[in-house]
Amino acid sequence: MTGPLGGGRGPGGPDDGPGAAPRIPGPRAAGDDLDPPAVLPDPVSRVSAPRLPHGVLKSLLGAWALAACSAEETAAVEEHLTECAPCADEAVRLRDAVGLLHNDGELDLDPLLRSRVLENCLGRRPARIPVPAWASPYDAETARLDALLRDFGDADWHTPLRLRWFDGREQVSRRTTVAGVIGHLMSVDGLVASALGLDDPLTPLAADAAPPPYSPAERTERFWRSARSPVTRTIRAPWRDQAHTLVRTVSFAGRGVAELSVPYGDFALPLRDALLDRAFECWVHADDIAHAVDYPYDPPSGPHLHHMIELAARQLPAALAARRRAGLAGPARHLVTAGSPGRSLHLEVEGAGGGHWHIPLDSPAAIGDPDQSVAQIALDAVEFCQLVAGHVPPAEAAVGQDGDREAIQDVLFAAASLSRL
């Protein structure tokens, strides 16, 4: 939930200024008469150091290395490092790790290094206001995408790529650039921001026009049309700041905010599902970007991926009903009252993040019933997500299929229909 750690040189480099963290000196030169202290405090930040127990000071080392301590804590840690050799050694190792995070010239820097350092620090000193578990996938996926983008040069931001989705009948696409994709993400994330009472990034564009629309596609088109010139790398800062603000706001808002309604035009999602939807789209488009610049990009962690798949599975009955109303799916065979068990399809998603779901086929408000299962689909977790994202045509999805062929086809097409621009 903190700001990015990139954007400068490593500790002790020419960019260090008065606000930089204190430096740890190198080995003593030959002929020195006195041993230097383990740490040279920055005279600008010298304040009265409170006396703290050794255990507390040791727990602050990670935050100190990231320059995340208060002035009093910083002074206390630095005074302690002049007296405690083990802590001074650990401070050197942590500061070296932070130096790696500041390396702007290496595209192959492990994007998970920042997360590991922060996880270690927060494990020693837990956050006072933790991120809600339901917002963690969004927090993680925006951080991973930001880690990928931080090493992009000017030319990389103009790399062409195509956004792909399934319009209900066939796969379609739209040409844009890396910067255009980030503008798209920021525009749709603005729906969540608006629902929370935060600034909508499209509001300044609506001064002489209609209010910002709720449809994600319409919002994206308005943003792209409003750009007087091609979107550039300058889009990264407002997108990143908006993501940080969303996470910070829901963390401070408390438990009740999870059910706040977020309108998407034709439908609405509770905030907890809306942020999960945004995390899913962030990952999908981050993978699009990585593929465009020929860079590897891993799927989300297993628990986060499971929540994304579960959201899609919960949306399948409504998507199937909408296709049936449009004449794009077979007729209902056996309608039942809401909350009653009904004819179902067994969806088995394999691999990290997978699971088992029973999808009601006839009534969207029915309950999936294993005893009334008429078909089964089995496929890999990432493959299922690519289908839901509209990146894999339903007819080409590599799945194991058994049972009612019409039910299988209807569910595969309904899954693809969840995608959008």
C-alpha cells in the first residue's frame, strides 16, 4: 500500500540528497587510525533518539532500509547500529537489497523482489491498517504491473498491441499501444473510484460533454478520443496513484464498504467483486503488454487466481441466461424456483487456483446440484481465465468434455461472453 520504490539510484549514488536514507560506508581504507561507525548518520536528519529495546530496534531494520521510519525511529536505529555489530551487518544486507530495487537499467530485475522485501519488513512490523483480504488481489496485480512498467523506455510505451475479447458471437479486437492499455485500465478503474467518492479520471474530460458513462467500453473510447496526441509514458503516474488511492481508501473505510455497489452500465457489482474484476483485467492486460515486448509474465498466486475463477463461475448462470434471451443458447429444459437445486454442469478447473463448481443451466437463481449434473468440463486454470478474457475462442478451448453437448457448448460460450473491452 506504500508508494513505488523505483525511480532513483542506489544508496550512496550521485542522486542521494538531503532526504535520502543514511549511507553505510564501504571498507576502511588502509592506514585509517580509527574504525568508522557502522553507519554514518545524515546530519540533516539528526534528531533526539528515543531509547528503545533491542528487539524493537531489530524489527525496525527493514522499514529503516526502505526509509519508511519516522524521524525518531530513524535516529534510534542509527544510534543502535553504532553499538550492535549483528544489527549493523543485517542493515548492510537490507540496504544492498534496496539498492537492487533502485536499478533502473536492468529490465530482467526480478519483479517479485520488491514484494519479498516488503513482505519481510511487514512480517517484522505488521501494517497498522492492513489491506482487506478481498482487496489483496487488486493490490498485488497493480503492483506487479507497475514493476513491469518501471523499466520501460519511451519507445516501449508506443509498442502496438491488440486488445481481444468475445462480443457474444465471435472474437473481436482493437488496436492500441502499451500506454493506451494503461489509459484503458485507469478509465475503468475510475468506476470504482467514483463509487467510493474519489475523483473520476474522466470527469475533467466531461466539462463540455455528457457526464462520464458507466460502460467500460464507452469510458475507454471517450478517454482515447480525448487524447490530443498519442498517450505516452506520462499515463503511468496517474494510473499508479489512482490504484494506490483505491487500496488505501478501502483499507481505511472498514468492513462495510465491501458491499458498496459499483455500476458497470448494464449491471453492477459489490465493491469486493468489482476490485476482483479489476485485478483480473489488470493481470490479463499485463500479460498482453508482456507478450508485446517479449517478456515473461507469471499468472497470479494460486489463492488470488482461485478467487478470480470463482467470480467468473458465479457470473456464468446470468451470462447463460442473457445469451438464451438473445437466442444464442439452447432453451431451458427444466425451470425451478429460485434457491432450488436444478440441472447442472460440473466445471472442474485444474491446477493452482482451481476447484470444482456446479453451474445451474436452466434458472440463473437455482442452485447447482451434483446429483443433477448432465455434463462436465475440465480445463486448466490459466486456460479457463484466457477463455473468460475472450483470448481463446470457445470452439478452440482445450477442454475435457463429457455429457450433454449442448450444455457444454452453452457454458463455454457463456464464459467467453464475460469478456469485454
